[in-house]
Amino acid sequence: MAGLPATADAFVVLYRRYEAPILAYFRRRTSGPELAADLAGEVFARALENLRAGHAVSGPFSAWLFGIARHVLIDSYRRGRVSEEARRRLAWDRIALTDDELERIDRIGEDGAVRAALGALPQDQREAVLARIVEQQSYEDIARALECSELVIRKRVSRGLATLRARLRGELA
């Protein structure tokens, strides 16, 4: 895929672009900001290893990165702990987070009104909106994961976003 990072500086640009969405992904699925940060660190370490090894990135970079995130999360559930293998291979130390950093991670993508409006959506719409808007997955990938058609996913995202807009404007209770 064109445009992949050829240098450490280029990887830093990608890290800065995707740090918040990856942290938000893990924060919604884990018990705390420290765990979310540990998982995110492993995702970026694995991504860098794969890129250095010349592994092909098929599709959008964000979908590829969130695919790694899903695998890291599944691995952590299966093992009952966060894998640190890729970080160790790269000699990346675990970062000790300050209270301010933990609070920032805890709040990432979690505006109260938006969270409440998302929580009020039917589960199928909420999953579709989060996958498309937050995780930046393609309609095709979401449809494959949820085992339905792209048209169904497009309708769920459209209806979910319309409901969110109405709730946030105060048009719906």
C-alpha cells in the first residue's frame, strides 16, 4: 500500500493520528485507562513490527490498525493479561502514566451527552455507528463482521447518526 511509513518520523505521524481512536476503542471495552493504554502500546508495537517486516496492508490503514487492535484485545481476554511481546522485542518500556494522562485517556471520545445518546441507540445501530465513525471501518468490513449486507449497515449508520443528531439537538427525549 502506498503511503506507509518509511521512517520513524512517518510512523510518529501515524501514531499521533490514530492514538486517540485506538485508546477510545480500548477504553470502551476495558475496565480502566491503564489497561487501555497498555493495549494501545502493544497495538502500535505490533503495527511497527509488521511494517518493518514488509507485511502488506490491505485496505485502509485505519482498518488494518483496528484489526490489530481487535486481535490484541482478543489475545488479552484469552490470556487474562496484556501481551507485551511486541513491545519487548522493540525494547519499548512500559510508560508510567500520570494522573492527568489517565484522566485524559478516561475521557477520550467520551463526551457525556454523546455517550448518553449513543447508549440510547438500539444495539445494532450503536455497533454500526461506532465501527464506521469511531473505528473508521469500511461498510464492507462491518457487513462482513456483522454477517449482513452493506446496505443494512449503511441504513443502520444513517439511522443511528440521524437519531444522534436529533438527540444532541434536543429534538428527542
